[in-house]
Amino acid sequence: MSNATSAARTTTGGSPNRARQVGELLSRNLRQFGMVIALILLLLFFQFKTGVALTPGNIINIIQGNAYVLILAVGMVLVIIAGHIDLSVGSVAAFVGVAVALMIQDWHVPVYLAILLGLVLGAVVGAWQGFWVAVVGIPAFIVTLAGMLLFRGLNQVFGKSTTIPVPDQIIYFGTASLPEVGPNTGFNNLTVLLGVLGLVALVVLELRKRRNALRLGAPAGPVYAIVVKLVLLGAAILIATYLFASAPVGRSFPIAGIVLLVLVVVYAFIAARTPLGRHIYAVGGNRAAAVLTGVNVRKVNFFVMTNMGFLAGVAAVVFIGRSTSSGPADGTGWELDAIAAVFIGGAAVSGGIGTVVASVVGGLVIAVLNNGLQLLGVQADITQVIKGLVLLLAVALDVYNKRQGKPSIIALLQRGFQRTPAPADREQPRSTTRV
């Protein structure tokens, strides 16, 4: 009897069962890293077609030329998670940019003080819009639509529709790279150090997440799955480190990229590890339930709008540094790129779902698409058509997955290797209040 039982177990739970688990694991990870895979495939395709897409110089240009949009995406994802939209970020950034340039040129304010005042100005503008959204109760779409017109007009009024140059200290943030230090190794040593730190952080965070899951009795996934994940992501970090570090002397990982990395780390921590982050998800996921559980919805809405204004100021400083001046056309269409980055990254239109890292990846997909099509000589109007189709496809795929009862890509990024869908990922009836 024992042998028969053993044989039955071998037949039903042995190799076929393991094969099924491997199949589920591969399928889960394919969806989980869908945008990362799309980004890699785009880079490889454009490299094959142009021969220069993966050169160090071109990769550096992609980061420097799109850092301002990626910074805006970091703030926009919090706004969208909370269930809002901000159409004014481009105009606010243009207004802050011209204000900083005027403070330096006409009012002779010290450069770094002008930058600080510009960031404060961005936060004040965000707080102004947050007041109308959080206190008065006007929908953010209307408030920021008005803000888009208002601050675009103020940019033209104060700047007199002229170009205002900025000094070298600001140009540094938009065009400089990590300096050359230490012995001559053929690589930029600071960039290599940055890559090593990123690799160590990846391993530590993944192992800590697994340890916490085991301690709490939650599904942690098989060890080989963690190893495969670390190998793939580690390889991506090492390849990126090599590309940036092997650039010609004077060019390496951009300072604008450092600013972006710092913001991603800080805001990813806020969103995932703090009560404020949990409250933002709660408000966007189910506002009524959030109120019943004691979440201060007004404070959450005020914060996401104020923070968006602050990050618009950061994006403004990086952009005018890259372009070496503030101009009347600055900020045009930036809000559309930032919103597209968030939705391509998998955020839900209805709120409650999204991550900072995935939104930045979505922004990189747009950046690589723009860069590759430009290298291929595709006209700007055709590029807009392609970007629109990519955005529509990404959102349609997410909506389709939800209607089929499948988790979204973002939910999988948040859950890791769990076997069952998290309750927050299932679409909840709007008419039902749950606590």
C-alpha cells in the first residue's frame, strides 16, 4: 500500500507538477517584467537597425534629454494613484524656469539661492492647486486645466516671450556627468562604484524581502526563482554600468540621472514603506473606505498636488540646465509625456494602482522610442502617431487583464511571486463600500 501511495504521489505531484509550477513561474514573470522586456527589446531593435542605439554616447543622451520627463513621472504617479490627474505640470515647470532665470539675470540673486527659491515657488504653486482640490473640492482635472492656462500665461508675461540664458552652475545639472576620480582604469570609477552599490542594494533588498515573507508565513517562492530574478536584474545593472562607465573621458553617468535616482529611491520608499504612501493608495483605491478607516483625504490630496508642483520645479531646473536657457516654449506637452509614462508603466486610470519604478520604466520606453525613431529618420508627426498607439495598447492591455480577472503588471510588481491575486488588485464594485 505504501509503495502504491508513493507511486501515486510521484505521478501526480512529481515531474508534471514541477513542470506546471515552472510554467506558471515563467508566465508570471513575463507579465511582471513586461515593460522592462519591452524596453530591452526596443533597445535591441534600434541597435540592430541603426548600430548606435546602445553606444554609451546615445544612452547618456537619452538620460540627459529625458530626465525632466522622468522626474515629472515620479510625481505624476502619486497624483494618479490618488485618483487625480495634473495637466499643469508643463506650464508650472516653464513658469518656475523663467522665474529662476530672471532672479539670476535681472535681480542678481545668487545662483543656488535662486534654485532653492524656484523649488519653493513650485511647491507654493502646487499648494495653491492643492487648496482648490483638497479644501474647496474642485476636481483636479479642472483645477490643473486652469493652472495650465494660468501659468503658461505667467511664463509669457514675466519672460516677455524671450529666451533668458542661465549660468554655468545651472547648466551643470543638465549637461554634466560624474567626474573622473581615482586611478586610470579605462572606466569612470564613480560610475562603476554606483553600479556596484546598485547591485548590492538589489541583492540585499531581495533577500530581506524573502526573509520577511518567511518570517510572516507568506509565500516567498522557490529559491531558484529568486536566483533567476537576481541574475537577470543584476545583468541589466552591470550592462548599464558598463555602457555609462566606458563613455569617453568627460562623459559618464549624468548628474541629471543622479538627481533622478535620488528621487526614485526617496519616493519609492515613501510610496511603499510609509503611512503616507499607504494612505495615497487607500484614497485612490476606495475613497469611502479610506475615510472610514481614518485616512485624512484632504491632507493626502493636498500633499500629492503640492509635491507635484515641487517636482515640476526640479524638472524645470534640470531642463533649463540642459537647454542652457529658459524660453517661451518650455514645458509644452510635458504633461502628456509624464501622464503617458505613468500609464505605460501600468498605473490604473481609476487610481489605487501604480509604482514609482514602473512609471520611470514607462518613461524610458517613451524616451527610447523617441530616440530610436529619430535615429531612423522617422518624421515627428509619425512618431506622435506611434506613441499614441503604444499608450492606447498599454492601457487596453491592462483593462483587458482586469476584465479577465488577471492581475495587472503593476500589481505583480508589488506582489512578487505570490500565487493568488491580492484583494486590492481585483476590480471592486464602485457602489460597494468595504472596510
